[in-house]
Amino acid sequence: MSLKLAVLALLDVEPGSGYALLQRFRNSVGFFWQTTHQQLYKELHGLLENGLVDCLDVAQDGKPDKKVYTLNAAGATELDTLLAGVASPSKIRDPLLLKLFSGRRLPREALLAELATHREQHKRTLATYRLLHEQMQAMPPGKRERYHFPGQTLRLGIMYEETWLKWCEEVAGEI
Amino acid sequence: MSLKLAVLALLDVEPGSGYALLQRFRNSVGFFWQTTHQQLYKELHGLLENGLVDCLDVAQDGKPDKKVYTLNAAGATELDTLLAGVASPSKIRDPLLLKLFSGRRLPREALLAELATHREQHKRTLATYRLLHEQMQAMPPGKRERYHFPGQTLRLGIMYEETWLKWCEEVAGEI
DNA sequence: CCAGCCATGTAAATCGTTACATGATTGC
DNA sequence: GCAATCATGTAACGATTTACATGGCTGG
């Protein structure tokens, strides 16, 4: 149900083609809900079948044709219904911890190498989030207001990455 | 592949029936990898078919019969192979953030109520983790050593829950 | 007597990943 | 020429969730 919610939420902001939606996905809701183009196109087909979105074929020259999807009234109602439902708190689901659980079976260098890789990844992601956060801070008040709620999610992202980063460093020092 | 890794890791510690493994699952690897009894039983069938575990029927009186699974040499090799593979860093995947992204469509009280629910959940989980951590600290050094790596995963769990808790409180104050 | 623990499974549905597939245009 | 961007899809497989199913024993 969450992918549906994510797509409706994106269409609520602005109509777009599957391709365009995927770009926007990656730079917004994608930070806390991932998908692929295959899944997204399938979801859009489903939404269209259920009459929650309208679809318009748009011919372009120099580029392939595209299908622009728009949220309609039924879709907006569905979005509100989904938003009204409860979201269960997410739990950690991470293969690295699974490996660490059996860490005594692995050579220390292998573990350290993997921790280093993860540390770098989290560092990069953190840098991305911080950049976005700065850009948001730099917006004029009127525009910044529109990003109030997305901004809260970004803040969690920053705290989340900081936590992982700190942990990677601490564990590397302890094993 | 991760469920397989989790089950092999548990069997590496100690043999057990599907039912017993599920109990242990919930109190160890279940903190960072969730499963259901259906999935676990299916996985055990698969491991047996592939000759990675041995199975012994054990009749009990007053209780249903059970099947005790033991990791064999092939299983241990497979475990090491899986451990040697890379684990990709996990990303956030949380429906609450998805809802918050479209927070402007929801009444403030609904959001606050949901945040409060999540705060309580994270508080409870944190308390559980801290209790386990204390129990580990109280162990005699010889025993505590055996929990060195699982203890590192527990520490992430504590940091993770603290982060969410802090975020829930901050966001509740800002919306 | 009812709830909960012990112990195992089948089946269906949904969701998610990976592989395969096409084809024009733009910039280096 | 080659890679990247734009734009859309099918198919197979694997993972996960939810529902259905059984049945004895124990404690309040």
C-alpha cells in the first residue's frame, strides 16, 4: 500500500509522466521509500485502471512520446483515506547487522573493511541530506513553508545517517 | 538470502526445532531481521532439501512431536560463504515518513496522535533493548565475551531507537 | 471453559528485484 | 562511435504478508 501512497502523494504535488515521477521520487520520497521504474509503471497502470488518475498521451519531437498522469478527485479521496490509516513503526532490517551477529566467524579485516564501506556510504548520504537541508534553509519564507513537512522527514534522514555513521566508527574501534 | 543467513546463524549457535528457533529469532536476530513462522518453516524445509542441515524427529509426551534441526558441515560452509558476501547499506523504509511528507493534507491532531503512538512504541522497544544490554553487562566476563558481536548490534538498536524517539518529540513540537 | 503455549504446516495474494527489450536524440 | 538521457514496457523469480488449518496440554 505504501508505494500507492507515495505515488499519489507525488501526483498530488504535480502531474507528470512515469519517467518524470521517477526522477522526483528519487529526490524526495525515495529517501524513505525506494522503488524501481518497473514497479512505478505497474502502479500507474493500476491507478489508471481503478480510476484514481487521468492519463494524457503527449507527443514530443526529438523525444519519445510520454503519458502524463494527473491525480483526479477519486485519487485525492483515496490519498486522504490512505493518509488516515495507521502506519506501524518501522523496524531495523539490515543484513550488515546479521553478518555482525556472526562476526566471530569472520576475519577481523573483512569486518573492518565492510564497516569502512558502510561508513563511506553513510557519509555520502549524510552530505546529500545536509546539502538539501541548506538549500531549504536558503529559500525565501513563502517557499520554505511549502517544504515544512518534507523538511521534517529530511531531518530524520540526517539524524538517521549520523547515528549509523557514529555507530560504524564506534564498532570499528571496538572489534 | 538474508533469512537463510539468519537461520544458519541461529543454528550455528545451537540446534533447535522450528518453534524453538522462532523464539530465539525474536529475541536476537529478530531485532534487525523479521520473519514469521510460515517463512521460517519453509526456509528449514529448503535447507534440509539442500543438505545444509540435518533433521531429527523427536517424540515428546504431553507435547506435540518436534523436528530438531542441526547445522552440518555443508551448512557451516554455506554460512561462511554468505558471510563473505557484501551487505549493502540499508535505507530508511518507513510509511510514517511517507504520511508526514503529505502532512499538510492531514489535521494536526491526527498527526500528533500518530506521533505519540510511535513515540510510545519506540520508548518500549528502547526499554527492552536497555534491559538486555544491562543483562549483558552483568554477565561474568567469560560469558559476556560470547555476546561481543551480538552486543554491538544491540548497541545500534539502542542508538536507533533513541534517534527515533528524539525525532518524534522534536517534530511534535514543531507542527 | 477459555486463553495461551506447544508444534507444525498449506495456500493465496501482494510486493519487490532482476533480467530482458526497444529506439530515438544529444553531447563528447 | 559510445555513453547518457528520455521514455516505456514484459516476464520471471523471489520475498513477504495474511489467511486458513489442526490439536493436545496447562493454568486460572
